[in-house]
Amino acid sequence: MQVGRIGGLRIAFNPFFLVLLILLGITGYLTHGLILFSIVFLHELAHTLVASAYGMKFTALELFPFGGVASSEEFYDPDPFAEAVIALAGPLTNGVLCILALAAAPYRVVPAQWLDYFIKANCVIGLFNLLPAFPLDGGRVVRAYLALKLGYRRATERAAFIGKVLAVVLGAVGAVAVYYGLAGVSLPILAFFIYVSAGKEQRMAGYVFVRYLTRKKSELDEAGVMPAEQLVAYGDVPVKDIVRHFVPRRYHVILMIGPEGDVEGIASEMEVVTSFFEQGIDTPLAEVVGSSRL
């Protein structure tokens, strides 16, 4: 449900968030809901502003109870460092808002009860988003770190798995807390949403990775110079298994070895990516090496 627009950025409520605001209004907590909306909005706006500084332009921002998802009609290849900085911008904003609220407290600018709720909600949203549960901000930082070691595809799969495990743990803890009357149903609901979102990100990983590979060809042209990364594989290994090991901001050189461990050929990243798209994902490395055999 669209609620507004800032420049070219469309702001929309996810149905979960809309239901939450309606329930808060029915129970007499509409002010709490509006404060929560403002906090989540500022949290996500910080993400989009920092992303814009990295040259990323978004067209829509969908708000959820604990965060949001920005979408774009363009594709931006995943830069691990940029992803980590963008992810941390949200929780950092919550921390700054807490400090500003505490500084304003002595002046009684707003009623103490609303200021207290504003501070607590910022702390909860900021700290909750730092959990290493993908696709929360903390999970994106984990994915960015893993991408430098495992490559984008495997890093996403690993981060999504961690997110699902933590979601199950949070759901179980929340269910026990609800059973004993220690908490409301919000934690199990959020845990369910994290689990579903992690699964969605995991399913999209392949599609995004293929789009990333299409950008790989121009990465060296744009950078001019890049660090090299060597991979070693047997000749019968299909290119789909090789590209899974490609990491962002590196140019890969693949050494093909024989049964005795001797180097029998060399393939460049460009040759492997070209073969991936033109000859098929199951093309063995030996066919890619071709005339470049030593």
C-alpha cells in the first residue's frame, strides 16, 4: 500500500505493518504506532541515503514492522564493503536518534511517556537489526564478510541459512515467553517473518548472481586494474561450480590440473563467464581451456 513519495522514491507499507498499525489504533495505541512508523522510516531512509552516496538509486521503499526493503529497476553488483556500510547506517541512525532524544529530555519538548517510548523503540529496532540473521542489517554485514571469502552466491546461501536458524531459535524463545506470559506474540511473528524473508533472499540468490556475472565482463574495464585470485580445478569440473567461487572485486584465473596435479591449462575469468552463458552451465573446464593448453 503506497503512502507517499519523496522525489522519485515511492514509500509503501507492507501488509504486516499496515495490520500492526490498525491493531494499535483499535487498542488505543495509535500514537505508539505513528512513533514506530517514524523510527522505521528514518532507519530505512538512512540506508537509501548512504546507498545513494555509492551511486545506487532506488525507486521504492517498502516498510515492515522492524525495517524495510528498498528496490530498484537497475542492478548494482554487490560490493561487500559498500553493503556493510549501507547496512550499518540504519542501526547507527537509531543510536543517533536515542542520543538526540536523551539530550532533549531535560527541555520537556514532548511528553515524557512518548519520549521514553521513542528511546526504547529506537534501541529495540537498532539492536534487533544488528542480529546476524539475514536479511536483517547484521545478517547483511555477515553476508558481506562471507562474500570476500566464499563468493556472493555461497555467502548468500550461508547467511540465509544462519538467518533461518536464528529465526527458529527466536520463534521458539518467543513461543515459550508467550506461553508463560512473559511477552506478547510480536517476537514469534517477527521470527516467522525473518524465516520467510531469508528463504526469499536465498531463492533470489541464483537470479541475482547470474545478473552479477553479466557485469563481471565489464568490471575490469571499469576498474582498470584489479587484484587477481587463483582457483584450481580438474578439467571435468563444470563452469557452474567454478563461478560459485568467484568473489567480488577480484579477477579470477583458473588453473586446470590433471590427475597427477600438474597444470594442464589456464582459463581466464572472461573465458569462464563467456562459456557459462554461451556454451551452457555444465560445460567442463577442459572445453573452456581449449587452445590455451600449455
